[in-house]
Amino acid sequence: MPPRVDPAPTAAFTAAAAALARSFASSPPSSSAPSDAELDLAFHRAADELLGNLQDAVEAWGEDADVPDFDYGVSDGVASISLGPDAGTYVINKQGPNRQIWMSSPVSGPLRYDYDAEKKAWVYRRDGHLFHERLRSELVAVGGGELDLEGLNE
């Protein structure tokens, strides 16, 4: 049975979403809970920032990595990191309805991450590991070299 996805945002995400949305709004801030539109805006900004910064970092790593068939591609907001036929392909995309980043890994399988605004990182709720740490360790295990994925959402 697939894991149950809880679409409810974490408290940290909700507070950060409200602050972020207000910073872009033309109206004065309100003390009420953030609206779904504010939460969606904050999610998309954080997810797009992650995906953009991820591309820069992983492409730079891929140029130096020991992965002959390395390829990084983005199509319709879905990032793919191909490590060749033996190592497989990572697929990373944002899931707006759940406000999550989903990663399909040839090493660890499907993972779903929620944004933690206090950590400025995407967290896997089941065990608390961070997206950037898991992806970095798996890519470096295959291709070697140095890959710094800290601060993808800073």
C-alpha cells in the first residue's frame, strides 16, 4: 500500500508562507492564518528556487564527475539527472497539490519532501533526512568528486 500523503503544511511552512506571501503582496499584512493562495505562492517560490539552484550545482558537478553518460535535463518543470544505463536516472519535480518535492531515485526509490522554512530545506517526514543531503550522497557515491548542495533555498 502506498504511503499516505498528508497535504497539510507543517507549522513552520505555514508561518513562512504567510511571511513570504505578505512580502510580495501590495496590501498590509494581516494577523490571520495564511490563505491557500499564500501557501501555494510560498510553495512555488521555494520549489522553483530549489530546482533552479539544483540545476546550477548538479550541472557543474556533472562536468567534473566520473560519469561518462551524465545528463541533466529539465522539461515542463521536471528535472532529470541521468547517470547512464548502469546507474540510472533521478527524476525530481514539484507536486503543487501536496506542496511537496518528489524525487524518484534509482538508489532509494520514491521520496516526498516537505519544505521546512526554519531550516530552509526540504525534509522527508518519515525519518527526517534532508533532500539535499540524500541527493548529494547518492550522486557522489556514483560519480565521486565534490558536490555542495547546501543552501539550495537561501
